Amino acid sequence: MRIYGSARGGMKKRKNKDRWGNRMAIVGITLVVFSLGIVVNVKSASMKKRDQEYQEREMLLQRLYDQEVSRAEELKEYEVYVQTKQYIEEVAKQKLGLVKPDEILLKPVPKN
């Protein structure tokens, strides 16, 4: 009977070691899952911040794009104006000092 008794004692030690090993495995798995949760949370926060920065940049670029579109429209209107007779006459008067044949040019007399 002693053989059975010592065999039983060995079984208890083995079961205790198995229980201890199982507990350690559960604790290890729990720590790994907890660590993954923390990493995911930190990465999520940084991605939200980056997303907000991208949205702000997108709004800025959209405003710049709208300004350039309106500027392009103004340039098209100016291009049409530059090709008119009125513009040509205006430039001729201002820059070249030319007058129409039926116009009289009056120059002020300098005061001395």
C-alpha cells in the first residue's frame, strides 16, 4: 500500500504543478491581452489626432482651391476686357500719350 500512497503523493505534486502552470499561463495570457489593449488604445488616439490634422489641412487646401478658381475666372474676364477697343484706347492714352483725332489735349500751365 505504501507504493500507492507514494504514487498518490507524486500525483498531488504533479497536479499542483499543473495548476500552478495553468494559473501562470492564464496570468500570462491576461497580461498579453491587456498589453494589446493598451497599444491599440494609444494607436487609436494618435490616429484620431492625425485624422483631425488631415481634415484641417483638407479644409485649408479647399479654401486655397476655391480662391484659385475665382482668380482664374477673374483672369478670363480680364482677358476678354484686354481684347476690347476700350482697353486699347485706355492704354494708348495712359502709356503712349496718344489722343483721338477729334480730341483736344489741354496741358496745365505751370505756376511760377
